[in-house]
Amino acid sequence: MGGAAKALLPLAGQPLLAHVVQRLAGQVRLVAVSANDAAVAIAAAPLPVVGDAHDDRRGPLAGLLAGMEWCRAQHPDVARIVSVPVDCPFLPHDLVAQLADMARETDAEVVVAASRGGEHHPTVALWRLSLAGPLRDVVESGADLSVRRFYRARHVAVCSYESAATDPFFNINTPADLAWAENALRMGEDLEAVVAGDADEGHADGLGLPHREQGGR
């Protein structure tokens, strides 16, 4: 994208960051933004912004670690956090509920989202906060910062959106992708597999999720 900060790219009159935050609204108790860019931090206000601990920017795992450590310090009652990338403006409105359901069914440490064809989306995932220790070891070593390799070494489950007509985890990497997303929003194309509904309040316990907004399958 020519070096531009993806979070600030305009889509339908709003930065990508705003689209993702709106998709998560009502799905979680709170949203924090992992960012090292001052302009992104300003745009994210009043949301809390958490920067990486390393100046050399060690990728998504470093951002995930920063988010985990911030959450453990600020909200010690939360057992899991969800991560999503800023370039996925069509995230499902029931994403967190579906990931949480899978976590409860499997007791997995990590639940990763997948779309049609079984394609994993490593940064769209629900993470147990107890992973902060082993994740810190990986990030500190800097030897292997692959998100996939990190979660594949854990008890992982996959939450699949196979029935979605279009990939709800479509991500914007090129100007052509951005133009496609703009057109999809203008045409009102439905890119979601399901619409969130009411569900058992018990699913929200310890997940940092609001009791009233847990979506069902």
C-alpha cells in the first residue's frame, strides 16, 4: 500500500481502524489497539493504545504479547483475548461468540478462525492469557516469530466459516483490494456467514465478553 499505515486507509469515508472497531463493538467488553505509529495512536483515541516492548518491531506476536500483558495488568478477571488485524473490515458480527463457543467445547488454548477451503487466519483468533509466558519467551528470543508455528505448538482448535458466500476475513493488501471493498460496501453486499443472536450468558464468563451480546451458532 505504498508504505501507508493500513489503519488509516480510507474506506467508505472512514479509516479501516474504525470499520474493525465497529465490527467488534458489542462483541467484547473493551477494545485496545496494538500500534507503534503515533498517527494511528491519535486516530485510535479514546481507545487504549498498546505499543510493542521492542524497538525493532517483532511482528504480530509482539503486538499480541503487548496486548496480553496489558490485559492481565488492567483486567485480571479476563481469561482470554481475541486478536484481529486492522485490514479485515468485514469481520463477522458473531466472531467472538463463535470463537468462545469453540473454546468452551474443546478447552483449546487457541481458537483460530478459518474460511472456505479451510484457510486459517492466524491473527483472527482467541487466545488464553496463560500463554503470555511462553509467548514472551518466543518474542524475546526473536528466533521464530511465526504466528502459525506458535499456535500449532499449543492445544489449538479451528472455528470455520465454511458456509460464508464470501470470505468474511478478506484482508486488504493492495489498492485493488481496497477498491473491491469500497465497491462491496457501496453495493451492500452481505459478506457475513451469520448474524449474532442471543445466547447463554454463561459463555461470557471470564472471556472479557459482554453478557448481553453473545451470539449463537
